[in-house]
Amino acid sequence: MNMEIQTAFEQGIIPGIVVAIYLIIVKIIDSRKKDPLAEIAKLLQVVTKDIIDKDKEKARQMVLVSFNAVAKDFNSYVTSAVINNNINTKKALIEDNIKHLASGAYYNIYSQLSMYKVGDRYLNEYMKEEWKNKWAEDMEKVIFNTELTQNDKILTYSNRIEIRIKDYETYIINNAF
């Protein structure tokens, strides 16, 4: 019997059978494995979707933060102008300040939103030039309204700018997202 085994080794039958069994086992194991490229592609999709969703949320928050900061600045200016300034004698100065404030606020938001792209458009592309004129117009109407008391002017403007800012935020968010 030893002689027969030795002859089989010499002829290469046993090593051939061992190699064949090994190859069959490897083939069975490989066929049960998932496609590694498909797994990598799936992982990349999950990771990039998460990154994109986080970027969209950052962009959405930037819209809200930018517009709320502007509303705060506008409220502060209107309050200061109504309380501290003699509106009738400083009308030209106040009107000029309002135009500069509204224009500066508009372009500040414009530049902040230019850093965020959703889809194929930057967020600042949704802004409208007329907004800065509306902001200035609202401030002038309230500040120079002789029928309102100081407190009424401040409250009226605060409510008006809050509504206008929410409209603009909503406009950008609905169009961009």
C-alpha cells in the first residue's frame, strides 16, 4: 500500500487532486462573496449622500442666519433713528443712511450665499435686486410716519421686517431646495 501511495505521489495524482479540491473550495467561496466593486460603490453613495445632505442643511441654515442678522441690524437702526434722532431735521441724512444700510445688507447676504451651491445654482442667484429697495422703503415709511408714536414705529417696523425677511427666506429655500 505504501508503494501505491508513493507511486501516486510520483505520478502527481494526489497533488493534482489536492490542487483541484483547493480550486473548487476557492471558487465556491468566491461565488458566495459579494462583488467588491459594488460594495465600494454602495459605500461611496452612502457617504456622499450624507455629505450632500449635510451641505444642504448648512446652506439652509446660512440662508436663515444671514437674513435674521439683517433683520436684527435693521431693527436696531430703526429703533436708534426713532429714539435718538430728530427725524424732521435729519431726514436727508437718515434717508441716505437707510439706502446704504439696505444696500450693504443685501450685498452682505449676497456674498455669504455665494459660497453655497445647491444643485447647479448658487444660493445668491435666487436673490432679487428689488429686495434692498423694499427694505429701504419699509424703513422710510415707518420712520417718517407722523401718525405713529415712537413705540408704534418700532413695533410696526419690527413686525414688517420679520414678515418680509420670512418671505425672502422662504423664497430662496423653496426655489433652491
